[in-house]
Amino acid sequence: MKKFRLLAPGPTPVPPEVLLAMAQPVLHHRTPEFEALFAQARRALQWLFQTRREVLILAASGTGAMEGAVVNACSPGDRVLVIRGGKFGERWAEICQAYGLSVIPVEVPYGKAVDPQAVAAALRGEPSIAAVFVTHSETSTGVLHDLEAIAAIVRQTPALLVADAITSLGVVNLPSDAWGVDVVVAGSQKAMMLPPGLAFACLSDRAWAAAERARLPRYYFNFLVERKIQAKHQTAWTPAISLIAGLKAALDLLQAEGLSAIFARHERLARATRAAVTALGLDLFAERPSPAVTAVKVPEGVDGGAIVRVLRDKHGISIAGGQGSMQGKIFRIATLGYADAYDVLTGIAALEFTLAELGYPVRLGDGLRAAQDVLQK
Amino acid sequence: MKKFRLLAPGPTPVPPEVLLAMAQPVLHHRTPEFEALFAQARRALQWLFQTRREVLILAASGTGAMEGAVVNACSPGDRVLVIRGGKFGERWAEICQAYGLSVIPVEVPYGKAVDPQAVAAALRGEPSIAAVFVTHSETSTGVLHDLEAIAAIVRQTPALLVADAITSLGVVNLPSDAWGVDVVVAGSQKAMMLPPGLAFACLSDRAWAAAERARLPRYYFNFLVERKIQAKHQTAWTPAISLIAGLKAALDLLQAEGLSAIFARHERLARATRAAVTALGLDLFAERPSPAVTAVKVPEGVDGGAIVRVLRDKHGISIAGGQGSMQGKIFRIATLGYADAYDVLTGIAALEFTLAELGYPVRLGDGLRAAQDVLQK
């Protein structure tokens, strides 16, 4: 008998209440029952996004909402600033380039957070920037960029600020309206405790005005069409009905916990994880770590890929390795979504076994005790 | 206590085996377990599409796969032929126009099937057509276009043939390879017995060659990227994991039934439905009716919207009304996906009650007996 556990930065575990909601017979979407469910989910999303704006619900992965943000915010020939420094920052650049935009990168070394003043300098040097694209929590490096400071800078300019909040929404404070983030995109399979398949987008009045003017081709991700129809609790294209039933159930659970408790939980679990790996003599990779995921440097002489494989094949635990050029150099343990203290302790215990099995000197229990010291408080 | 039943042309009922498969804890997609599931689903999809080509699995509604077909098959300035005659034929035209293609429509009156010779004539008149877009089963009118005859004509020309098979795949015979349909797109919430949220695309060698040359912007729906990654049993963007678990379960059920039995079942249920409504004195709308959905003219003096509302609100049965200009003029009863003889009889019994309640003269049981006469054979 082998139990499987998800400690990866997406997909994340789905609570049984949500699995059961998704296993209900499929509602027809053109019914008052579905419309009531959709309306409740939309209201709860406004709470989660800390916004009075509409939050669009899309049938797509998070990348689909990212593409939607680009094609609705921009027009041919636009110059855009993209904060790179990880796979998901680079994805913004790839999408913008696929649509022929002129991308001015703000390069950030992997593992570092962008200096907000570097964004300010780039904007001063390029006065005609239409939009700034940023990744709030860069999952590939475990870095949390300082979105609040970046937003304060971009707000002083005519540029729109577009944030990938796929692994930050519901993890750290992100008051979309108060900070003035013009487009916030999110996905279902992270802190929202759902399987992948839904994506979300929340636009400011400035972003909606840009969408009215935008001249890139768009159809499936035409947010103007979606806004009009979702206001009537329907979607432009057939909605992913079972995932929306799960969304309602997941948002009920999140609302029962409360935003500040959710943020405190993620912070506490991530601190415990960081304390544990440090106590095992390992080094953290991110200088400004995200509470969603802890990136750890693979110690000298250990095969980084083997850490991920042994955890998964022998211990039944899915974490994540490094992506792209980070492959074999880091591994990443998530504290994201439906996760509690015992999930952290399970992950650390398995990591201790795995490191010992791979010949790295650990004293079993050192990591666990360090985590407990944080979790006891 | 009220039971709800889906007799709509999407979403369709989902078998309990599939609901339970989707309610399993979410697998991580970068695991041998997921890859095995994905590989099995891909092989079974080749059986369903009657193809040796790859079938791409996308996290989107069917419309997303339609957009993908356009952006991968075409380039700026291309002239394309679009067979209209219903909401979904018109959707092909809308997508092509959103991407700046030059659309030459083949107009077909609602309720009629396109004359394949009209397609041949249009192709002779326009020798530089890059692609022909057709809807196999036009859900909005209940018409089944003669895709085999159209394919035989388009095959003689350099144009690609792109077919929306969203409500025909798994309903009627569609040998993608043998007929030479260059792009076949499908969705999960029809005969595939799944909730909405997955879309599929199957391309011929000619279509893949066009995709290599294509110069429309594409990112989320870049089929070249998907093909490369799906060959390794992964997806370019996070897959809709729970729906893919359901897909495997649904394909197992379909394979156990067998293709010819599936087609015969749909044909028999649709014939019974047509016999029943005719016996009630109603007129069929489609001249070449699809076995997926039966479109019925609303009789004089009856409120077409009320038929749909009373069936839903009083009898718990979701059928579909007319869309767009057809609103109030037709109603549509599906025999699609996880449906059997007793679903048809239930729908007809409820329709008899509903018509009587709305003041239309029916003798209760006339429709049921006509349906039974077909179903007994």
C-alpha cells in the first residue's frame, strides 16, 4: 500500500468537499441553478481578489489568462516592459513576442527579486511603455517580487501593470484595487484548491479602457465579450461546469477560514519549511522567498534529479525539481493551498530519509525539530 | 424531491464511473502515473477519431480548439471558405474574421444541409482558397452536413478541410483519415460523456505542414508546441488533470461498447425521438437530421420559450431552445452521449405533459407509442 501526496507548487491537493462537489451530476449551464452557483462564485472571487471589479472565469490553464491579458491590454507595435528572472517572467515575454509586441526586458538573476527602482529607471528611460508585466510569486525560483512597491511606481506612469498572481493569490496579501494592479491573472490549481482547468482575470477601469482600444486579434480570450456575458452569470463559451461547482465549494472553505488566517497559515508553513531545510545544512535559493514554495539549492555531490525521483517513487511525495537552466540545481517544496503543519512535517521527514539514502549526511530529526519549533508558536 | 435530467445538446449526462474517476485525488502531471493515464487516453482517442494521427488534448472549451484550428492552419491574408447555415458555422466565420482572414461564405438556409456541389462550385470560382471550414453536426439547427461528400470534393483541391465535429464525433461515423479531413476538432461535453473543459484537435500531414508555415499569432493554442510535448505524454500548459482522469474512464466505457454499436444507438434514439414528435403532430426542422439532436418547429400558437421553461422548471428536464434568430421558433431534444431508450421515453412523456399544459392538443401516449415502435426493433 502506498499513499501519494502532493507537495508541489501546482497541482495542489483538493479537499474532499471540493472533490465531491465536482462529482455531482453536471448541471446544465443555462439554468437558474447554474446561474446562482456562478453568481455566488463570482462574488466570492471578488472577496479573494480584494476587488470591486468583475473577476472573469475562463475555461483554460493559467497561461490562457496570461495570453488573454496580453491580447486585451495591448495593440500591435506596443512597447512593453517585462520583468524576467524566472520561467514565468519569461513566459510573459514569449506571449508578448508571439503577438509581435516590442519587449523591453528587465533582467533579474534567477533567485533574486527585482529591485523596484530598476523598474522605475526602465520606465524613465522608455516613456512610451504601454504595459508592465510582472510575476508576483515566481514559482520557478521561489521568489516573491515586491508587487506593492512595483505598483506604486507604475501607478505614476501611463503604463498598465499586469500581474501573474497564479501562485500568489490566496497565499499572500494582494489587494488588487488598493494597490492599483490593472490586470491580475490567476489559476485554479494553486491556493484555490482545485484541479487545473480554470483561469481568472480581473481588470481595472484603465485596463478595460485599454481593452476597448486594443487591436490584437482575439476570440476565445476576448475579455470584452466575456465581461458582457458573465455579468448575466453566463460565459461566452461553454463553462467548465464541474470545475465551477468545485470552485464554489473551495471558495466556501476559504471564506470560512478568512483571508488573514489564510495568509498567516501559508507564511507559517513556509517559515517552518525554510527553518527545517536550513537546519539540515541546505541553502535557500530565493533571496525574497515566496510563502507558496521554498526553493532549496541541491547540495554539492548530490544528484538533484534523484531527490525528486526518490521522494516520488519511494516515498510517494511529489515535489518539484528545477525547470530549464535550474534543472538539477534546486528543488522546490510547496506550502500551497490545502496544506497544514502535518503536511510540512511529512515532507521534511521524507526529505531527511531521501537525503540520507542519497549519501548526504543528515541527522534524522534535525529538520523536523526546527520545523516544530516554528509550528509550535 | 425533484430529479434533474439533461436532454440538451451539451452538456450531456456524465456516467457515475466517470464522475468517480474525476473525484479521485489529483495526480501530479509530472509523474509516471499521469503519463500512463495520458498515453492510454491518447491511444483511445485515436480509436475514437479513427486515425493514426496524433489527437491533441487541450484545456479549453471546444471553441478554443476551433480557434486553434484557424491560427495553426492559416496565415494573414488567406482566403477561406466557410459553410454557414447555423450558429456554429457562423462561429467559424467570426474566428476567421477576428484573425483578419478573408472569408468567403457558402450561405445555407437554417435547417437545410449544404449541397456539396455548392462547395465544389465555390471552390472552382475561387481557386486560391487556403481552407474550407465546415460544421459536421450543426447543433443550432439539428442538421448533419454530408462531410463525406464535402471531403471528397475538397480533397481534389489544394485547400485544407477543417471540420467542427464537436457534436458528431462518437455519434456518427467519422473516419478522419479515410475521408481525409485535415483538421477535426471536438469537445468533451457531448458524446464523450464528460463535463465541459477539454477540447481536442486532430491534424493530417497536410495540416501539420500548413501549421509549420502558418504566420498568425498563437501561443496558448500553438499546436506545434503541443504536438512535440504531447508525444512525451505531457502538455505545454498544465493539463486539466481531473478531466483527463475522467476522459480515460469515459473512453474505457466507449471502447467496451464499440464504435458501430455507439453509432447505431444514437441513430436509433434519434429515430425514436423523430417518430414521437411527428406522431404528436409536430414538424421536424432539419432536412438532414443529426442523430445528436432533434430540432422541432414550435407549433403555431405555442410559446417556444415556455416549452423549454416548463420542461425545466416543472419537470426537471433541460432541453435547448432556439439560438439567435431561431429563438422561440424551434426547440431541440438531444440523444447524445450517455443516453438510452428510457431517456428518450422520459423526454417524450415530459414533452407530452408540457404541450398539454401549454394548451397544445395532444393525446397523451401517442408520442410514447411511436417511440416504442422504433425502440422495440
